[in-house]
Amino acid sequence: MRNSTSLRRAFRAETGLPLSEWRTRLRLNHSLTLLEQGHMVSAVAAWVGFSTNGYILAFRRYFGQTPGTYVRNWENELT
């Protein structure tokens, strides 16, 4: 247990983020590519390890918009 505590502290000192927050951000950032490839929100949520509702809430918290809004805005930028 002591080693895991040391690792968490070292990770936070290096990144400024708790490991769990860094991992969540990594999963959400990866989800952008999947959304841009045209996958459905529920499928993307499952692939990056969230329930659909949990994914939408985390996405909104991190990016300030829902995944559906992100996709619509991204599609509009392409046209």
C-alpha cells in the first residue's frame, strides 16, 4: 500500500493531476476521435469505459458541451 501512495503522490507532483483525473481526461480525449469517426454516443461511452449517462456528464464537465453538440459543431466546421 505504501508504494501505491508514493506512486500517486509522485504522479500528482509531476502532472498536477490525480491519476484518476488524468485517466478520465485521457479517455474523454480519445472519445473525440471515435465521435468524429461517426460512432454513436452510447457506443463511444462503452468503448471508453463509461455508462452513457456518466459519459455525457463527464464530457459536459470537461468540454463544456454534450457529445451530441460537439459532433454537430464538428460537422458544421467541415462544411
